[in-house]
Amino acid sequence: MKNPCFLKIAGVELAALTLTAGQVSAVVKAPPVSKPNIIFILSDDVGLGDIGCCGGPFKTPNIDALAKNGTRFELCYANPLCGPSRCEALTGRYPFRTGLNSNHSADAIHPSREVMIQNVMKSAGYATVCAGKWGQMSYGPTEWGFDESIVFGTHGTSRYWSEPTSSYVLNGKPATLPAGSYFPDVAQNFIIDFITRHKDQPFFAYYPMPHVHAPILRTPDSATGDEPDQLYTDNVEYMDKLVGRLMSDLDRLGLREKTVIIFTGDNGTARMGVKLATVDGKPISGMKGTMLEGGSRVPLIVSWPGTTPSGQVKKDLIDFSDFFPTFAELGGAKLPAGVTIDGHSFAPQISGKKGVPRDWIYVELSGKSYARNAGFKLTNRGELFDMSDAPFKEIPIVANTTNADAAAARATLQKVLDEHQAAPVTANDSKKKQKKAANKKAAKKSSAL
């Protein structure tokens, strides 16, 4: 006889999965966790200026607490847009390898051609879940191998408030939630339910949070009539509140010291006209979508109580390809055979060891790229920058400089770029970009009438 297990979301019971009595018994009698649980929190459009402990002006006490009780990495680099960043994090491979080098090239990847980290973790005995955003990548979490998942649809506001036309996908199937539901709460409840049911076995939770991507709408805590700047603040603070709730639930379940928390952002802040996102009161160079420091440099905080050094700030270079091998090493999983993985594991640094830090990071978007080391940055257009005052300034260096350090950096970083040729924008991508730009222009013109 089958024993149905139901998942309650926003007051509605949904049949999430069906287990046999034997399978339920097997879960209950699972041995104690010998591998750490891993929760990968990937916030949306959250740059350095959005997090208090990174110098931002917002109140983020729960995220700040993760840094206080864990380790903050100051030099973490995503790609400037979400699609390439998310694909790179989940595959451990740079955009020129996968072909997903813009937000218009989702179809470049396919489960038959790429291996994502959730499948590697499953091979090591992990239960896997995805809750939140699955955008700019082909297919969905179910097709890519997650055991369970809930993601919002393509409708603009569905990432936040439920509407009659909003679409959600629950474990690979369309689902409708009651009107008035706040999807960030729904996604978090889904993850907590999953963790509760799998607390006696290791789990890998990919938590791509909806916040703080546009549209910037009210939160359940917002006051009526809040101005745009205040609404943005509300969204940052609600994101932080959700992180705090998650930590409380882990404590309640007795899992906090068994769980590695990784918090980061998928690209730099979008700002959305809000002028508050600064670092130590100063504007940073660039924002989402640009090849400047503010387009790619993102917060990275790792917390594993009893294992990760508390209050430590590290300047090791990290890019998004590094998450794949790091998670695999933490979970004792083998890397896929015959696949080029660009990432370097920083699992030793998470445990307080020196490890083998990177000498450089690589960033790519739509045919543009750059390589950066601790002091300099070189673009694939041949532009060299002194990064000693980053993230605030990027100082151009003339090609015929006599500065020995700059000349040496150019030679070293040029070799990196020669070995990592940015994939060109395809004709199809260009057409999609042109169509999107035309639609945006038309919408702007219409709103002005």
C-alpha cells in the first residue's frame, strides 16, 4: 500500500510525492549525517552595496550574523547577468564552454550535454531540492535532475505576488497558488518542508531567492504608499528576514552545525534607479550588465558553525565556476569523468585551511571578457586597469607603460584570455536582443502617451 506524503504550501495541500511504506521506513531509519548538508543561497541582483557587512547602507542583521559567525570572501566574481552566472555555478564551466554566454542563449545547454552539481551530489547520497528562480536556462529543475523543486513562472510579478494568471511549476508540473500568496514565503516553506523530511540524510538545497530583482513591489512588511527607495529597502530587508527564518528552522531541527550555508548574489546590483546601494557611503564602479567591477563583484559569505572560522575576512579570488568543485569536495562526491571543470575548490578555506587560492578569475558576457588578478584587470579588448582602488575606481594603464608590475600582469592575464576565448554572440542571440530592445522602447513610448 502506498503512503502519500503531502506538502502544504500557503494553506493548500499538494501531493508532492508518493513513497511506499518501505521507503518511508528507510528514510526514518537512515544513519546519522556523516556529510555536511549544503544550502546554496543565490540572491538575485544583490551586489556589495546591498549587504550591510559588505559596506552597504541597508539593515541585514541575519546575513551579517552569518559573516560574524563564519567567513566572508571579499573577492567573489559572478558574470554580469543571471543566466551565465547560474549556469556557470551549476556546471562549474565558463560560458565559452557551455555556450550560455548571455540571457538570450538558454537553449545552448541541454541535460544530455552538461552535468549539473545536483546530479554529482545525488551520486554521493544527497537528496536535492531547488526552490525559487530558474530563469535563462533551458528546461527546468526536474529535467536537470533535482529530486524536488518549485519555481515561479515567466510572468513578471509572479516571482513575488500570486495572481490569477501567475504560473508556478511544482516538481515539473504546472501549479496554481491561492491569490494573495507571496512566492518568496512559499519557496522558503517548500525548502523547510523538504529539509524536515530529509533531516536524517545529507541534502543539497539550491535556493535561488527571488529577491531583489525587479519589479520592486511591496513585501508583506511594507507600509501602504511606500516610495520606490523605501520599497527597495523593504525588499532587501525581507530577503534578510527570510535568511533569518531559515537559520531559526535549522536550529529548531538540530541541523545548524551539520549544515554549510553559502550566501551570494548572481550579479551586481541593478539599482533600478535607487541611489542607496553604495559601499561605505561611496558609489562603486559599474552595475548589473556592465563589465565593470560592480557588474560582477558580489557578496560571498560561508557559515558552518564549528568548522568555518568566525569573523574571518579573506581576500582569496573566487569566481562562480568554483562552487561546483567546492560542493563536490565538501560532499565527498567525484567530479564527472571526461568533463572540463574550470572551477577551483575552496573547500579547504571553508574549513579554515590555506588551500590553494586562485591566481586569477575570469568573467564573460556576450562576447566580452576579462581576467583579473589581485591587482590588475585585462579585457579581451586589450584594456588594462589598475584595480588597487576597486570597487570604486578602475584606473586605465597605457599600453606602453613602464611599470614592471603592470607589464607583468598584462603578460600573465593575456595568457589567460588566450586560453579562454570568449564565445561570440550568435545571430540568434542578436535577434533576441534586438527584439527585446524594440519591445522595451515601444513600452516606454506607450507609457509616455
